[in-house]
Amino acid sequence: MSSTRLKFLSHIEMGQSPSSEDCYEEPFQGLPFYQGTAEFGAEVPTPKSYCAIPPKIANEGDILFSVRAPVGEININISKSGIGRGLCAIACSEHINSRFLWWALHDSRVQLKLVSTGSTYEAVAAEDVENMLIPSHALETQTKIANYLDRKTAELDQLIGAKQRLLKLLDEKKRALIARAVTRGLDPAVPLKDSGIPWLGMIPVHWEIERTKWLLPEIDERSETGEEDLLSVSHLTGVTFRSEKDVNMFMAESLEGYKKCKAGDLVINTLWAWMGAMGVSPVDGIVSPAYNVYRPVSGIDPDYIDLLVRTPDFVCEITRYSKGVWSSRLRLYPEGLYEASLPVPPLSEQKEIVVEINKQLKRFKELKSITEKTIILLQERRTALISAAVTGKLANEILNAGRDTQTNEPMPNPVGEHHPCLT
């Protein structure tokens, strides 16, 4: 089928950085999204105001299109505002239905990803946007395609949303399972007593309470060569090999003098402990000298400690004893950790708790994997549907989708009727 370049179907206003002179009454609109593609008509976050004159303006209803990473992200401008570098505003002409263009841009932006360039971030030139090819259809056909995609993508989005909510519920249930098991045990009928510790509440009557000072003595052993495996600690993954982290961080020329830790040692990232960056190391290795290493005493199962200290309630507890002026700069030193107390079940029960939690976590992981694969398939189906509809490959289906099969009368389109850019 034939296509038309975007510049012949719309007016494209490329954003620029505002000047530093004078003041402008309109708000200055920066990038209105950060992850994923916004839905058509989704509300743009309140723009920041600048004491400057933005040289380019986007009107209400214009399609906002990202020309910098992430290239090709789309949203709708909800009020007149300035647009900054990295963004362009697309205003439709009378030759194209704005809702059809919305969907066509979803499909055609792959063209931009193929020509995007940049060393620190991807970007495309104004000419690349202007020369994007948009499938040519009669206005009536454009409207039918837009109506069809409004309905079909809404159905898929509901399914995707349901699966994403399931992932969230699985995560919440997993955290609740761990928190209950490490503080109440596995037997729901066991008699309880008041621990006297606010964050713990009631615990089994046969459990003990001990200060962390007596359970987790600090270890400060230093590497003489720096050749041991370097480990990292985060709130998401606990203790892992530094080589597994895909991040760009400053590395010391030599790792001599780094702290040694053994498998089973508790390692706490002093600076990020308030976020839960702690965990028990599964292997021998070395960690940053800024970290603190603690070795559980006999009678304490390291795997039980790993589960316990990474619960949100314990993280909140030790945050109370962290030092610092700003919440984002709190540091947990040994004297702070030692202010906290921990529940101590019998060692055999600690091991039983670890075994049961690991079994449940395996089930959660399997369910999560299946759900994530389903989401990917639905998203791929959504993308393929948009492409097929916009390019006319679903012409017969679209023609019949808007009519009642019994009466052959047009069906209402409640989704499309409320689009802010409806022409």
C-alpha cells in the first residue's frame, strides 16, 4: 500500500531549550513520561515553570513525540505549553485523523529506532521525524481503524493490567509469607507471647529475644592481595558477585585492604542499609571497606538471618538507629545495628522455616515467570495488532468489527468518543 511522509500530513514543532532571559507566562513542558508508552489521552504530569522564554509551543491536543531516549515515546499535550529539547509537537492537518495518526506513530516509530544515533543517549534529527512514512488511507478508513484499535487495545490493556496486578499481589504475598514465618514460625496454632519489641509484636512462647550485639559480632578481616571475588550488596538482590552487576561505577585500582567475608556472613551496605541493602553472603569474597561484616554465632542459621534482616519491618527498625541529617544519606554503623533485637527460634526450627520458605519461593518464582511471559506475549500481540490494522492488513475484520452482526448497524464506540483529539 502507499505511504505519505509525516511532514505532508502534519505540522511538526521541534522543541528547544528555553533562553535564560525574561519570563514567560506559559509553563515549560519537559518530557512527560519516563517508562513505557502513555495511553492516548493520558494526563501529562504538571509541567515545571521556568523564568524563561521557551521558543517553541505545543498547543492543547498536539501529539508529543520524544526525539531523545527513549526515542518514539508518545503522549498527548493537555494544555498550551512550551516544549523543550528532546521533544516535538505534532499537530494534524485536515488530511489525517488525529486518532489514526496516534496509532500510526506507534507502528512507524520503529523507523526512528533504526536511524537513531548517539554515544551517551539515542536521538534522532528533525528530518528523521518529518520523513517517517505513514500509511495512506481515506479519512473514513482512518476513523474505522482508530475505532477498531481503541476497542481492541483497551481489551488487551485490561488483560495486561490484570497480569501486572497479579505480579504485584504475588510480590506482596511473598513478603508477607516471609515476614510471618520468621517472626511467628510455621505453626499457626502455637501459643504466643508479647515480645516487648514493637516491630516484632507477638512471638511463639518458646522463642527467645536477643540483642544483635550478642548474635552478630562484627568481623574486620582485610585482604592482602585483593584477588578474592568482589561482592556487592543491594536491597534487591542481597549479596551477589560484583561482576554480575550491569552498572558503571568507579572501581579502585587495587582491592587490597578490602574487607573479607565468608559464606554465611551478614554484609551490610552502610550507606544504603535504610533501603534494605544487606544480606548473607553465599560465598567467600571481599567487599568494600565502607561495608560492615558480621558473623552469626553458633545456634543461628545464616539463611534464617538473611530472610529476617531483609524484611521491611526490620529495615524500618534499624533505620531508627541510623545516623545522618538527610533520610537519603543515613548510615548504619555497628553501634546502631546493635540497638536492635532479634527473635531467636530453636536452631532446628530456624532450619525448618528456611526450608519451607524456599519451597514457597520456588512456587512464587514459577508463577511469576509464567505471568511475565504472558504479559510479554500480550504486549507483542498488541504491537502486532496495531501494525496490522494501521497498514490495512486487517481491512475486512475492521470493516465488520464496527457493525452489529445481527442488524448490520454501526456499533457505538465509547472509547473513541472520549478521545481528546477526536476529529
